[in-house]
Amino acid sequence: MGTWGIDSFWNDGALDLLAEYEDAGVGAIASAFVALLTAAEEGYVEAPMAEAAVAAAEIVAVSHGVPGAAVTAQEKGVIDLHDTDVRDMGELVELAIASLQIVASDPERSELRGLWEDSGQVETWLAAIADLQRRLTTIPR
């Protein structure tokens, strides 16, 4: 796991998604959610896909003015490049919430959840995911 902390952008999968978003815009976010939801229908979500979906959810939150405390000015600068497009796609909030529910589900369904359980820090990670979910639910839809 190329991870150095619990926050949304503190892993390789998230940074890959952020770079893709910088280049491709809102389509990268929608693709991350669709890929995760499709994999979940098939039964199992691998960690890099889950990391990308968490980052995509954070991008949605930041674009709507509810960033996490650990979002840096540099990350916000990248997000601001396409934030209007993100806000214009109202369905992204619901896709983000649904994706986070899957990511935080049991380790039989979410490899990322299993990796955090193995690390002994699953409760801290789940609290960070719950905070992101809470922030997303404050966005008017």
C-alpha cells in the first residue's frame, strides 16, 4: 500500500486520480465512481480503485466548499481548475456518498478496508471516511 496517512490524498491512488483530474477534468471523477460501483457489483473493490474514489469524493467536497482539514493549498489549486464543472454535475455528490459506503464496507468487499484493518488503524481511517461522508451530506442537492 503506497500510503503515508489516512487523509484523502495521502496515497498513490489518490495522487494518480488528482493528476488525471488536473488533465481531464470532471470526467476523471465520474469515471472513478463508475469504476468503483461497477467493481462492487461484481463483488470486490481493489485498493487503488478505492483510493481513487476517496480522492474523487474529496474533490467533490472541496469543489462544494467543504474541504477536509488536511487538504493543502496545492491540492485545492488543482481542484479549483475544474470546480465549476464538478458543481454542475449534481449527481456526483450521490455517487461519492455511495462509493464511500462501499469503500468502508467489510474487507470481503473492500480491499482498502482490509488493508486498514491489517494496519491496526482502521478506526482512525473509518473516522476520516465518516467525516468525508458527513461533509458530503451537507451539500445541498
